[in-house]
Amino acid sequence: MTQFDKDLRESDLSLKSVVDNSQSKMSTGQTQKIKLIRALLSNPDLLIRDELINNVDAESQLNILQFLSTWVRKHTLILISHKK
């Protein structure tokens, strides 16, 4: 979905890695990806995300949005973005 497996291999991290915005091994975009993947793995009925794709590369943005366009058929998604 987000080429996250490549990010993990390159940084020696896993989905279990501690994630916060000051994490030196990961970019803000990588942090956003891991938080999204963790949220999706919990299989929520409702997912609310603020600034979901602002710090990820254009290809990952497209992949995430394509995945979510299918995901929303069975779930509710609220996205908040300040992008114009």
C-alpha cells in the first residue's frame, strides 16, 4: 500500500518499533505510515485521521488514497486536511 516494507528494511525498524515525531530513524512521513498501518490493522469501524498524507511522498499518497477508497466500502473514514 505505501511501500512501507521498503522503509522498514532500509531503517531496521518494524511495526512494533516505538514511534513518535522525534524518532531520529524515521521521517515524519514514515511515522505517519506506521501509525496508519497500525490503525488499519485494528480493523476499526470508524477511523479519524488528521493530516493523514501531508508528509508522505506523492507515490505513497496515491497508494494510500487508492487503498482507502476500497477500505471505505465497509468502514467509515473521516479525513481532516488543510491542503488546498
